[in-house]
Amino acid sequence: MLSKTRIGNICFYVNDIDRTEKFYRDVMGLQVQRMEAEKDEGDWLLASIENNVDLIFFKAECKPGNSPIIVFDLNEGGIDDMVSDLARQGATIVTPVSHAPGGWSAEFADPDGHVISLYQDAAASRSRR
């Protein structure tokens, strides 16, 4: 089901977005972009690394086990169908398909409770498989 996708993002929840920006920019030497959030969600950070993988940082409660989250890009669409298939096969849906910056996302858990995310750009059809 996910064999034709690629890891597009690794998301981190962080307690302090300013401290995180400084660390990844000044200590790790990454080019970090501050992205303006929609509405009252708060700014978030984007740092691109090799192989078109983005590190994304959101301000949220940071505790062991909830971060980082691996994100699979669904370039061909079909997020609704994929989440339905996962649920039918017994996967625990953590977050149903919902709006995300620039598209839609959904999260499910593996048998050990590790969260895995799916992301679909707004340009891809939500109903396409």
C-alpha cells in the first residue's frame, strides 16, 4: 500500500520554536525557514535535507513517544481511500483525514503505538487512488 510512496517529511513537536530554530540553524548549519501559520496555529519551521526530505517543527507538547513522526507523501492522491483501507485492515487511526498546511494529513499507529503520518498536497485529488 505504501510501497510507491516516499518519506517526504519528518515532523517534530517542540516546546520552543525560537530555540529550535536557533539550534538547527546555528548549531547544525541547516537552512531553516520560518513559515507563517494559518489562523492562530503559530508559526512552524521547515528545514530541507538530502533526498528531498523536509524536517518540520511544530510548537506542541513535546514528550517521548509523540515525536518525531515519519510522513509519507501521497503524490498521486487517495488519502481518504488509503485511510479507509488501513482502518479496515485493523490499523488504529489516530487522526482522521484533516486539513494540514497546503493539503490534508492523517495519522495512524503501528502495533507498538508509533505514529505514522500520511500527507497529500492540496493539488492532488483527495478521492483519487
